[in-house]
Amino acid sequence: MNAPYRIKSITEGHRIAGLEKPHHPLISIVDVSKFTNSSNVTAVIFDFYTVSIKRGCNNLFYGQQKYDFDEGLMAFMAPGQILRGEEGGLPPNLQGWMLFIHPDFLWNTPLAKKIKQYEYFSYSTNEALFLSDKEETIMNGIIDNIRYEYNANIDKFSQDVIIAQLELLFTYAQRFYERQFITRKVTNHQILSRLEMLLSEYFNSNDLISKGLPTVQFVSDSLNISPSYLRSLLKTLTGQSTQQHIHDKLIEKAKEKLSTTELSVSEIAYELGFEHLQSFSKLFRAKTKQTPSEFRQSFN
């Protein structure tokens, strides 16, 4: 597999895609049906933000399930992420648009800091946003407003108007992602089931002693989901973070050992992957309002 090609400027991005030079060096909207990719680049790293809606992207993997979708598929990428194309080049019926935003365009605006709070910019490409027709109409309407400003004569209000439209676009994306977490129950509930099974197997094995507590990154990698997507999904569906789920499973296992074995609290802490008894006791008390010894005494 060839190393990804780094695209440092929007002008270079246009060249790679076989497009004319952008009207503005720091922001651009392009028609993806006009991509030619004459350079045969199959993997790229952008040094700028990209937002896109595409149609004709069939047989995509979303989480662990395969979908055929002709509806709007929206993706967000922060600078430094890798975008890989399919073998054989671009799909023949690809339609939609891509919005390129260089970080310098946001400089000295509130959005420069706020954009880092939108977690979907760090989701994987298989965690894209699926839009209904009505949602896609809303997003396309905002893009039409940005496109109008982009193609108009630049004046002192142009950047402010575009920044306002970008904030609106990102706010709607946040709303639609939360809707997706709730409405795509089959996929999301499978993720929850797999998470529960993964943690149960881990806590019932010897991995705790040899490897310690499972990390958020380990859990995400095992589920083939980005940490940010998993955190957003769990927060929406359960109100808890991935770390809180790990700790809940830990406390559940600790209670089992405290109530069914004669191991000392120190031995239990060791078997649960803690190097120091104090750390285990502190977490247990925070979760149960009791010390491990007090919990054990309640069963005697």
C-alpha cells in the first residue's frame, strides 16, 4: 500500500482532484462529480478541514455492518486524518460536494476554538452521518449560502457571513448525529452488546493481572470504532462515558470477589489490575459510597 499523499493547501487539493484553482486560498466548495484524480493518488492527508456530502457511495462499512445507501452520506475530517479511496478509482456515479476550510480562515474568530469541540471531526470514515432527504435539504441550503458568498465579490462582511453559516452547519450536524445514535438502533445496540461482551471476557480472564485495566483506546480498537464516536454514542444512549463503563464493570467484578471469596482486599485489588490498594479503595468508595471492607461486612 502506497504512503498517503499530504495535501498542504486547498490549491494543491484542487490540482490533485483535477479541478480549476479555487476562488479563495483558504476556503473552497467543489462538485465531487467533477473529480478526475488524474494523479492516481488513492490516499491523502489534508492539512485543512473537509466536510462533504456524497451520493453513490454504495456498499460502505458502517461500524460492523454493510449498507447500500443512496441517501446523503456526510463526513467530517480534521487536519491530519487519512482519506483512502476505493480500489479502481472513483465510483462512476459519485455526486455531491466537498467543503475545504483551512484553519487560517478561522483565525481570530470564536469558531477557531469551537470547531475543536465538535467530536465528529475525529470520527472514522466508517462513522459518517446518514441524512434523511429533509436533513440533506437543510445542509445543502446552508452550503448554497456559503457558495453564494464564495462566488461573490469579497468584501469586509464575507468572512463573517461564511463563519456564521459554518457554525450553523456544524450545529445541525451535532443535532443529526445525536438523532443517528438513537434511530440506528440495530447498529448501536450491537455496539453496546459487543462492548458488554468484550468487558465481561476481559474481566473474567487473566488480562487484568498481566495488562491492567482495559484502556479506552483498547476498547475502541477492539470494537473497530474511534474513541470519540464510541464516547458520543455511549453518552447519548446511556449518559456515561467509555471510562465510566469500564469502571462500572470493574466495580461489578470487585463486588463479586468481595462477596464470594475470602481473598483479602489487597489481593482483590491486585487481581483487578491495581498496583496500589489505595487507588482501588478510592475508586470503589467513589462508586459505591462504601470502602471495600464496609461492603464485605454488609454480607456478614
